[in-house]
Amino acid sequence: MLVKLKTNRAHILEYFKEKGYFKGDITSPLPQMRPPHFINILNVLEYYLFDLNPSKRDKYIQSSLILYKSFNVIQLIQMLQTSKEWLIDYFRSQNFDLSNSPDEYKQFDRAYSSFLTDLLLHRTYFTGKESGKPTRFSKLNLYYRAFQQSSDTILITDEHGTLIDVNRAFLELYGYKRNEVIGKTTSFLRSSRSRDQFYREMWQSVRDHREWKGEIYNKCKCGKEIFVWLSITAICENERVVGYLGVQIDLTERKEMEKRLLQSERMAMVGQMSAKVTHEIRNPLSSITLNCELLEDEIKNFGIEKASEAINLLKIITTETDRLTKLLNEYLQFTRLPQSIPERCDLVQIVDEELDFLVPGAAQKQIQIHRSYPEERATCQIDSNQIRRIIINLAENAFAAMPQGGEIFVAIKRIDQELVLEFRDTGKGIPEENQEKVFDPFYTDKLEGTGLGLSIVQQIVHENKGTITLRSRLDQGAAFEIRFGVFH
């Protein structure tokens, strides 16, 4: 199909004229692309696609430079990206979608990339004072390849924040294809964790100081949120900003390690406390409970006047001691969580059985439970008993968040090589400023509760080589997303 670039040139040009592509569709400040510009692009692409007349490469490029002399660097990149999109649109009109032909698309994409590289390198080489010295060309060539081959993600935008180029590391990190991001603003990367005020301050700093550096959450194509260190620098030409360069370093693993280390330190502290608590509190509580029961029997046997009132007071004491005993047991469970024993399990079966157990209790609280599962088997390497405990803890949290009733949505789906378990309720939600704290031991916003339920959930997820994230807004419920690797 790519041979049509050579044989159907007149038809291609006529198609673009009919579509109105040469009548001001390209946004300012890019100069209007005219038919001669596009014919030149087709001429040069013919060389790159079919390896024709290698000795004439410099001649082709130099003629292009003369034609595009009014274009700055950012405009050149944008013009070539635009023409590339036009051609993809033309192929689609001919019932041929390049995205369905990986080999031809790779050839097409490589031709454009080579043209752009040579155009930019020759532009500096032939117009600079050191024209004729190959070292200048070699250095520029090295810089462009460094951009493409860098292990850190790099992106280039125009002055409006529209993407005009990204390197391979960017595509690998975020899971996109090049044609899915070029021409878009960077807003598609925005994470739900980042507030409007944060973005306003960031871009105000870029405008005032022409740079910004800091840590930020971004979102991948699959929905996963990652933590990156971001540096934004303005690209200037003749003291005017013509674009921006963004460099990102993925800090997600380091952030997770820091969180786990902090969690381990807290757990170690709780572990040290638990032995003392067990000895100093648990035994006296058992003694109080036993003596209350004995005293209740004595009151009943002797028929003391107003015995019912005394018995009610004893029941209150017993209830409170039982509550303290339960609290103590949860502390001990948290610090003595059994080591995970993973085995090949069907996640759907485990979750479904546990939800069956929870349905009657949920119905009494006017709460409906909805389920959504994949058709194929959802197999992963996990400890089934620990996963059941996750479901119980999340359900108890959801019940507490919906005292007047509501709905719980439980879904399992497969995304690439991961199984994703989502547990969502329609409760009161969690304020944004508290969302980072919900997995901390002893943190709770309830009048009753240990603040250990979600800490235990997180601990179990990590024991089973998984990840857990929270999404929530006030009065819009909370959604916990747990990911496990698929078992092969």
C-alpha cells in the first residue's frame, strides 16, 4: 500500500484539497502548509521509504531547508507530524488502516523519523558558521539519538502544551503508541491525585521562571498511577518560548519501598508493644469478665432488690471488656499475620464464595452487592485464606461507610498480565487529605474501630506480591483496586 505514495501522488494531493487541509486548518503559529510543502515531503519520503538515489540525500534535504526557511524547529516538527497524520487519514480512506499492518507502519514511522532527524541536523549544519565541519553534524546526531534512546522518559511540546515528540521510554512507561499521543495535550497523563491548584502553581512557575522541577503522580494508559520526578524546561528561540521539554524519572518503586519500610518500622513497634499488652491487659480483662459473670449469678440467686438494674450494669461492663478483648486480638493478629502460602487459585471462585457469605449481613443493613467477573478463568498465585480476609475487611469498611444502606460493586478483570480486583462502595467517601493515611496502622475516622483493617489488607496484598490503590471523593464512595500477577 505504501507504494501509492509514489504512484498516486496527484490523487493524494487532490484528496487533501477536497478535505480543506490547505485552507488554514493548522493552528497558529505554524505557517500555513501549502501544496508545494506537501509535494516536497512526498518527494523526500520516497527516498526514505524505497531507498532511492542515496547519493541525493543532501540535495533533497537542502531543498527542503530552503522551502521551510521561515519555520522554526518546533514548527518543523509539528508540520511533519501533521503531514504524517494526513497520510494515515488518506490510507484509511482507501480502506487501508496502517495500525493493522505493524510492519508497514514501522517502515512508515521510521521514514518520517529519519526525515525529521536529518532535516533538523542539516538545518543547523548548513546554516551554522561551522558549515563543512563534520564534527558539528556528529554531535547533533548524537544528541538526537540520546533523546530517543534515553532510559528516562522525554517529551517535547509546542508552546500550548501539545505533544509533538516523545521518546521510546515514554511510550514504554505509559503504554501508549506514538500516534495515540502526538497532537494531544499532556492532560491525558493527569492523575486523580493531583489537584487543580497544584497544576496552576506548576504552570505559573513555568511561565514565570521558564522551568519547574518536582514530584508528581501521573496515569498510564491502563489506569495505573505512577509517581515520577518531573523537570519542565522552556525551549526558546530568539527569546520567545516555542515549546517545552519534559524529562521524567519513574520513582514508583522507590516510593513503594519507602512506604513499606515505614510500614515495617511501625509494625515492629506494634510488635514490641503487643507482648507487653498481652501480659498487662489481656489477663486482667479475662478476670474482670469472669467475675462479672459470677457476680451476675450471685445477684440472681439472692434475689437482690432492683436486681435487673444491677444485671444491666454488669452487662455493660462485660460488653466493654469484650470490646477491649477484641481490640487486643486485632492488634495481635496484625503483628502476627501468618506468612503467605501462595498456591494456584481461581480468584473469582474465592471472591464469589466470600461474597455469598456476606450477602445476608449486607441485606440486613439495606446494602446490595453487585458482581462482575470475566468469562475466562482468573488464575493467580495467592494465599486463598488471606484473600478471603481482604474481602471481609473491605466489606466491613464499606458497611461502616453506608449506615443508611447503599451498594457495593465487586469486579474482577484482566488487564495485560495482571488480574485486577475492584471493590467499590457508594458511601460517604474519604477526604483527599486523608487518603494517604488510610493504610497507616491505627488511623481511623470512626468512633469505634482499631484503625488496623486496611493496614492488614495492605500487608496481605504485599505478602501476595500485589499492589493496592485507593480512589475516592467525598459523598461519591471509595474504590479499592488490587492487582495480582496472572498465573501462567
